[in-house]
Amino acid sequence: MSAAGKAVAALAARMEVADAHLYVEATPLLADVWTGIPVVAAALSERFLARMPERVSFFRDDTLIGHADIAELLARRTGALLAPEIMGRTRPFAPLDLYRCSGPALGFYPSVKPVPGMFDREVSVVHDLSTLVTPEFHAARNIRFHLETLHAEVASNDLTLCVSDATLEDVAHYLGPPRSRLAAMPNAVEWSPDLALRFEAEFGGKPAEPFVLVLGTREPRKNHALIFALIEARPELLDAYRFVFAGPPGWLEDRLALPEPVRRGFERGRILHTGFLDEFAKYALLRRARFSVYASLYEGFGLPVLESLSLGTPCLSSLSSSLPEVGRDAALHFDPLSVEDLSDRIAAVAALDASGRRALSRRCIEAAAHFSWDASFAILCGHLARLV
């Protein structure tokens, strides 16, 4: 039996003996666009639903959401259009639901816990503290929200899970909970096998124009300004590569001034903004890119780095916060404040011959293999079992 299987079996056995029940907060699954937190919530919810359905319920606010509805959300990978329909036919929470078992009711929040104290034992996941650590990159309303809620959330948790060791250290430093109530549970990447089949059918053997992929929401913390400064300093890069920025628009984006070479690059079609990508489009771009660049100034984890590595695509990643944990020895790390350092990493990748590119690609895949949702789910189940 796998480690995840053993952890699930141990948790199920403990819950059976204690007559306990687990409630999983499902708000992230109702989001229109699944990036980041909804993807994490989906990976964990899918495993709970498949492996211990009799001891798990899903909820939002004071409303239960049925297993069939959760399964439909997971299949569609979006809450768009479906969310109002689901919330219209669910039944309300009641004490009979919460206390139908004689043992403890456990609440698991894959993201924000809006109301502390609903359950006998509570666990939530902190994805980053960017609003507290880098407030200059956030709108005032987001900063206020986190200042008002995050301290209470962590203080009321029986356990706070952090998506990286770096985030755990941030939570310990800024919010001050006992370290005995903190644990790391890293994110992971899980591509559907159907994506590879579709990719081979549509692109197998077809050459791609050289391009650089920049994944991430378009907002200042992602540090696209460094890439624009690089293009301003080395405009000839646009002759060698097209730069593709893939991700939804974010906040404070209007603060980002475009240097003249960058503006001309957009006009010539050498720089593109794609907007939000579905899973296949993201997969295909990552597979076909010469390399990806992730210049973020602060992250809680850094899924775009892991997504790139998992497909064997070299990733140039900033040496900041959690990103060295994710990139390990496979990513080419650079100072996120140095145009020269980023330029040197691009030159290093460009100088690789075919053998060097294959070796780097293998190293990327090996580094990404250290992360898996089954392993993270086993960590989660182990901690929940100790709380029963």
C-alpha cells in the first residue's frame, strides 16, 4: 500500500473508532477561474471524495454541498454557471448535521477560514502572506481583509498548514502561533493524461517558433517590470524570441509603465498577453516554450515554476521566498532585482547544445517528481488523524 493509502486508512480507522466526521470548505471550487488556490482545493477534495466519502461532507458558509455536485465541479474544473445552480438546491447546515456523530467534527479549510470556531477541531491552509510581507503590491482592501482575519484564523486553528517551509517561517514570524501548531504541506502538479494525448495529436513533431513563456497573474508582485527592463536593455532578444505573458489581469496593473522597446514589441507582435489559459493551452505552451521565466518578488509556493519543471521545460526563477524550495537544483535562479543576472541566465540556456538541453530537461523532471498530490494528501491525513 502506498504512503497515501496508509495515511488515508489510518485516518479512516481513527474517525471510525471516534465516530468523527470531516467537513471540507468548498468555496474555492465555486470560482469561475481555477488557478492557484482552486487547483489546490480540487486536488485535495478529489482525494477525500474518492477515498473516504462516508466520513466527509463539503460545505460553503452554512450550507452543505452534496457529493454529486462536488464531483460535477471537479469534472468541469470551474464553478462558472454551475455555482448558482448548486447553491440553489443545497440544504442548510443545522446542528443535526454538525453533531450527527458522537465524536468530534473536524473542519478543513483549503484556504481562508471566514468564521473561526464552527468545528471541534479546525485546520486551514495558508498559501502566502504577501499582503503582510509585501503590502506595496496589494490593493488597500485586500490588506485590510487579511489584517482583520488572518490573525484570528491562525490563532483559532488546531493546526495551520503552510504550502512551503518559507511560508511556515513567515507565519511563525509575523503571526506568532506555537510552532507545534504549524506544518508544511507543499503543493504539487498533476496533469491529466488526456493532455499529453491531445498535445501529440495536435502538435507532435511540429516545430515551434522560439518563444519565452511568462506564467502568472499580471500584477506588480510578479515582477514583469524586470522582464520589461531586460527587453529595454537588450531589445535584440525580441529578434531571437517571442515573449508570451500568460495569465489573467490582476490588481495595480496600471502602475506598470512600459519602456519604448516593450511598447514597440507589443505593436510588432513580438510580445503577447494571452489572458487566462485553460489547462490544455497552458500545457501546450509549456511543452513548446524554449524556457519559462518566473521573476516574482515573493511567493508562498510558486506553482508556475513546478508546472514548467514537471514538463521538462527549463525555468528561470527568482531567488526569492519559497521559489528555491520548488526549483531545487533544476531551476536557473537569478536575483529578481538584477537585469544583468536574468540576462546571464538567458545566455546560459541559449548556449546549451542539444545534449545539454536534454540533460537539463531530465533534471527538471526529476526535481518536479519530489512533489506529488498523493504525498501532500498523506501529510494532510496524518495530521488530521492526530486531531481526531
